[in-house]
Amino acid sequence: MMKTLVLSALSAALIVTAGVAGAASTSPPAPEGGPPGPPGMMRGHGAWGDAIFPMFKQMDANGDGKVSRTEIQAAGDKRFDAADTNRDGKLSQGEIDAARDAARAERKAEMFKRWDTNGDGVLSKDESVGRALARFDAVDTNHDGTISDDERHAARAAMRGKWKERREDH
């Protein structure tokens, strides 16, 4: 019973931690109504949809596009066991903090790897500013060096279309 309670608390903490990076997102809630829960979150977009869907996809061990209770249990057991560094079947606050910090460090490393376009292990000013300029150039469709309201609205509509496509694919 205690392991189940601790496992539930850890799973909730890890889901919340995964969503922390995007929690400040100003994305509107998913247009679908319905009760909260994994299916709605997987269809949604923004902080929760972006954070939750990859986790569910990863838990889909047999690749059937569905996550069974058994797959959730296996993923939870794996996360619990990885966090339970002293193997006592319980998680201390220190173990939970360490697991959260490790997940955060992994996300930061993945982000840095995407930004370090030449793979040299350092982020140059050109790489940093280049990302922003590439996004600017993509939105400035008439290439006049400014982004008008029309271009901004068109870019937002295009992004919403991509989000919609992504939701329909999943």
C-alpha cells in the first residue's frame, strides 16, 4: 500500500515537473471540451499537451498507439525504481528532488544540443541570434525588414494549423 501511494505521488510529481518548463505558456486551452485527463491532454496543445503527449508515446511499449494500465504501471515502476537510489522501496524528499533535478538537466542538455547547430559544445552569438533571426525571416514574408500585424496573424494561424495537424496525427 505504501509503495502504491509513494508511486502515485512520484508519478504526479514527475508529470508536473515535465510540464514546468512550459507552464508559463500563454497557449489557449485545447478547443476540445470534455473531462480532464490523459486523452484530452494528448489532443491538446500548450504546456500540458506538449509535456504529456511525449510521455504517453514513450509509455506505449507495444507501439499500438494506446497506453494500457499495464504500460502505465511498468513506466511508473521504472521511474520509481530509478528514483529510489537507496533501494528501500520508499522515496525520500532528497530522492524526489534528485530525480527532478536529473530530468531538468536532461531537458536542458537536449535544448542546448538543438541550439548548438555546429555541434562544437558552445553556443556562439551567431547560433543564438541566428535562431531568432531565422524565426523573424520566416514571419517577415514580404522581406521588408519588419513584421506587420498581418504577417504576425498569418504566422500565428500557420502555427495553429501545425498544432491542429499534430493533434489529428496523435
